[in-house]
Amino acid sequence: MRLAAVDIGSNTVHSLVAEVGDDGLLSDVAHYVEMPQLGAAVARDGEIGRRKRRQTVAALRKVVSQAAEHDYEVLVAGATAAVRQARDGDELLVEASQAIQVPVRLIGEQREAELSFSGVAMRHQHKGEWLMADLGGGSLELVPATGRTMKGWATLALGSGVLADRFLSDPPRDGERARLREAALAVMRRSPEWEPERLVATGGTASNLTLVVSRRNPPDVLDQAALLTAEARLDAEPAARVARQFRLPRPRIKALRAGVEILLLLLDWYGAHRVHVSHEGLRHGMLLAYREKGDGWAG
């Protein structure tokens, strides 16, 4: 069976097409991404706004159209932090659902953590105590776990896109990273108490930072030295030039600048030496939940 998932995130609109194997695991067929950057607008104005809603719906149509070239049988669609927080989030859900003729479900905070964990644990579960960190554009979901069992969850207002827009110039100036880190640390104090043997990160920041470290051989694990190397490369020039160098979208470079700071802070907070990178996450969890619950996957 071939399934597809699309989610409207705080930085991105992202589609995934995956094949369901006989073992129940998912194998990626294709994925597509656009970056309408809802989160920064919502953080500033409290709403998405008509213009940004149009951009988001256009991005949604594009990634769904691209996914449709791979002949999936079912499409599931959801929206996360920025849409949850926006005064006009319901309007976007209606417009998006009409645009793709599939209900776009609003995914609650706890359910987002559960779905992301399910997607990550499919390949990255650790038999001992571990922590999943899903770093998105508008929020950070943390799930302490033992094996495939969640031991709690927390959603923190530490999104890479929102923090980059709030604290960092292009390129960042002296003192800006220190102010970002100070603000992030105040929020990090609400993290779950846990002593993980392994830290696993999912989301656009983690996956794309591996390309900044090495495009030819992206690592599966990032330690402090690798993250600091990525930070220096990201800050060296204006985002437009860095984007051309690493063949990534300019908005992605801006978000990565804040995202790398959050990952460094996570390493410090949990006393970890490295973070394992998962390319599986929310969308994989959405598809696994659909296989289990059908149309009730979002609940």
C-alpha cells in the first residue's frame, strides 16, 4: 500500500509519499517541501493573515500535486503549532481542505508529540531511556521514553523559525546569539526531567544541519563540534549566499541559525554528547496512525 501525508507546519508545508511494507514499516518514496513561514507571522501578529493564507494554500497545492505523481492510495493532512495559535487558523483549515479536497485536521499538542514519537521510534527506538526532540519552526516537542513507551511529553515555545525572526539579523550580529540562548534557556526550564542514554532529534533543523556539516556524506549523528562548525558556516555570510553554497532555501538557512542554538542547548541541558538524527517523524507517525485508526488518526 502506498500512502501520502502532508502537514502545514510553522516553517514548512511538507508532503511525504511512503510504501507500507509487509512488516508494517514505512519506506520513503518521495517528499516535497515549500516554506511559507507561517510561524513568524503568527508570533508577530497573532494571525496568519489573508496574504499568508494564500501563500500557504498555494504551497499546499504544489506539494500535494507533486506527491500525486507517485500514485498514492490515500492522503492524510494535518496542521500544527502556527495554525493552533493563529486567530484565523480555522479559516486556513477550511481553505486548505477545499484546495486539496481532503480534510486538513488540526493536530493538538499532545497528539503531535505522540505522532512524531511514533514516526521516530519506528527506526530509532532505544531499549533504555531516551529522549525524542522534534524541533519545528514554531515549537519543540520533547518525549522521554523507554523503548517504544512514552513516559511523558512537553511542548515548548522554542521554534527555529520564530526564534530566528525574533533574535537574529542576517547575518547574526555580536550578542544576538547570546540573547537568543538566554531566552531559550528560560523556556527550557520547563523540559521534562529525564536522564536519557540517547537523544534523537527529528524535524527540518536536524536533517538539514547534516547537509551543512557535509553535503557529500551527511552524518547520522551530530556532536557539539559538528554543531559549532555548522553554526560558523551558517553565520559567515548573508543567508542568500549561504543558501546558494549549500543548495538550501534562504528561509531554511535563517531557521537553521536558531535551530542549531536550540540543539546545542539541548545537549547541555540533558548532559548529552551527541544527538542522533532521525529523518522519520510527524508525517510517518500520521501514516502509521492512519493504518491503525483510519480516519480517526488525528485523535
